[in-house]
Amino acid sequence: MTDLLTVEEHRDRVLAAVVLLPAESVPLSEASGRTLAEPVLAAHDLPGFDNSSMDGFAVRFADVERADAENPATLRVVADLPAGTADDPALAPGQAARIMTGAAVPADADAIVPFEDTAGGLADSLGAVTVLRAPKAVGAYIRRRGGDTRAGDTVLSPGERLDPFALGAAAAAGVDAVTVTRRPRVAIISTGSELVAPGHALGRGQTPDSNATLLAAVVADADADIELVDRIGDDPAGIDAVLARATRADVVVFTGGVSAGAYEPVRLALADRIAFDRVAMQPGKPQAFGVLDDGRLVFGLPGNPVSVAVSFEVFVRPALLALQGRATIDRRLARLTASESWTTPPGRRQYLPAVVDLVAGTVRPATAGGSGSHLAASLARAGAFAIVPADVSVVSVGDPLDVMLIP
Ligand code: AMP
Ligand code: MG
């Protein structure tokens, strides 16, 4: 047992090998999912000018501050201000301007009376307006210049992923290009002479290659590009041949062929170039990782499909995000209560495919019969991995657990 690495020891080795990818400037329209390498600073104040938050009338507060239904205030409407107008009409005492949401508030006005607080509403409009309710205070319904952000302020920080909200914020701040890291390029290679393409009729001893499909999807979800997807048998000579086809990749992920069997092509071909270890986790105990002379990171994941899914989450995904300079490289954890009991292997941290109910705050195994790492189809029921500490051998109903949420 003593020769097992902890999950953290192996993960730290992986992350220590990560070298940040270079930065490049891209237009906002192409920046979705990219990671900021430099902050986004507001190009101007936002809002850029005092503007109305309601359709109504721009007024001088003093003219209307005592208005109510019994004592309405009547103002002469001297201007009409649609959104986008550059007009700044002068307002003398007793005068108002009709104004639409988003239009610049005249310099002489200091409050907005919405249509709802006037006798005629929109129909009152041009001519005279009868105000039935006083605005609460000076500044009512005025969105102030710079109230959201000031020119030069940091709107987004390095390490942030440009999700839709972030992209919208950058655009609002007047920015049309951002400096982001390059997307990592990943090669995905399944090993195993038993593997056939999904959909292929199975001969005796054959099984569909599901790992390549799963990995291609999670790699894309980690905002990385797929350089190559390939499948090779158990001949070690195939390993160098495929590495030669994947020279543009930043990361090469092999599945299968890393453990203790007789025909383990990844181990046989790469034992002198990358490390083969055993990690105190279940599934996913055999793990290979190293850096080739040319800088490519190479992962050798154990071939069982659930092992691949877990190993990707625990080791590969954090590396792909770290390559991009992402500030947060871990999935969100929830603290949930077990609603079923199950046994776990002693001395190894378990990552159990799980079903969560975030409203009830509960978690239970996704796969009947425990943690079988070959249960590729049952994995579809899981939306999370329940993390059971290495020193726990039984999870009982009511036990609290950390649960890695996917996504
Ligand atoms: P290995 O790590 O090569 O010993 O493989 C462990 C188990 O995972 C075996 O039952 C393999 O058939 C299965 N396996 C390996 N690679 C894949 C794959 N790409 N898709 C589905 N199952 C696989
Ligand atoms: Mg194999």
C-alpha cells in the first residue's frame, strides 16, 4: 500500500508540469469560452451619461415635489426625447421634457416622472402633463453616468472564462477585442485490440470504443480543441506512430494499456519516458503521466470507461484549464447527505458516479451494484461523483459527503 500516491500527490505533479499557453488577441465575437490573459478595462463610463430608467417626463424636482392626486402639478412639455437623441433642451421652471427609457436626461432636469404617475400617461405627452405623484427624491429614475463601471476600471480579470455574461460585460464596457490564451490542442488515443468503432457489430471478445467519444466531449467542454482522435491495437509500435501524427498537440491522452497485464502498449512503449504510478483512488488506480522532450504532456489513463471519466475530471481537466490560465480549475463541490448506504474500498479515495438532488441535498449511487468501473452505459445516469475519503469503508444513510458536480 505504501507505494500508492495520494490523489493530491499525483495531481500536483501534473499541475507542476503545466506551462501556460501563449496569449493572443481575438475579437469578442470569437472569444466565447476563452480564458482572459489580460484584464478587460472599461473603455468609457457605463452608463456613458445620465439617462432615464422609465418612459415618462424629465422634470425639475422642485416643480413636482408636493404633487399628489388632490394637488397635481401641471407642467408644459417643451421637448420630446427618444432614446439615442443628442438633444439637451433647456427646461425653465414649470417645464418638462417627454423622455423615453435610455434617453439622456436634460442637464436642467433632476428627476423623472413615469407615465404611470401622470393623469394622461403617454396620451398626455406633448403639450402639458399633469403629475399626480411626486418622485421620491432628486434623482428618481435617473441612472447615473458611471453607476455600473467607470472608464479604466477592471471589468473582467485574468483567468476568467469568457462565458456569455462576461462577453456581454466586455461589450458593454466598450471593448471589441480581448487578450486570451490559446486553446489547448488535445490528441485522444484509445488502445486495445478488443475495441471497435461504436455501431460496429461486435464479434466475440470485441467491445465498442466509448472512451474516445466520451473524451472528445469532455475535452471540448474544457474549452480545448481536438487535434486528433485515434484508436490503436495493443501493439506498442502503434504508440510512437500515433505520437508522430500528433506533434501539434499540447496534450496527448491515451486510454487503456497502462496497468499490469501482459499486453499493455502504453506502458511497454513509454515506460522509459513517462511515469507509471498507482494512485490511492477508486476507480483510476493505475495512472501514467509525463512530459515528452518536445513539451507535450502525456496522460495514460486506465481503460475502463468510468476510470476514464474520473481520471479526466481529477487530473486531465484541471491540467487543460491550468494550461489556459484559468483561475478556477476545479469543479464545484456540494456538501450533500447520502440517501443510500454503500461500501467503499479501504485505503483508496472513492469517486462514485452519483445521482444528486440539490433541492433535497442528497446523493446516492448512480449504478446499482456499486462502483463497477466498466459500467459505461450506467454512467449516463450520473450527474456527479461522490467523493468518499480513503479512510471510510462504509457510507451510511445520513452521512455528509463532498460531491463533485458535473458540470
Ligand atoms: P485496460 O486498461 O487496457 O486494461 O482496459 C481495461 C478495461 O477497459 C478492459 O475491459 C477494456 O476492454 C476496457 N476498455 C479499454 N479501452 C476502452 C475504450 N476505449 N472503450 C471502452 N472500453 C475500453
Ligand atoms: Mg487494454
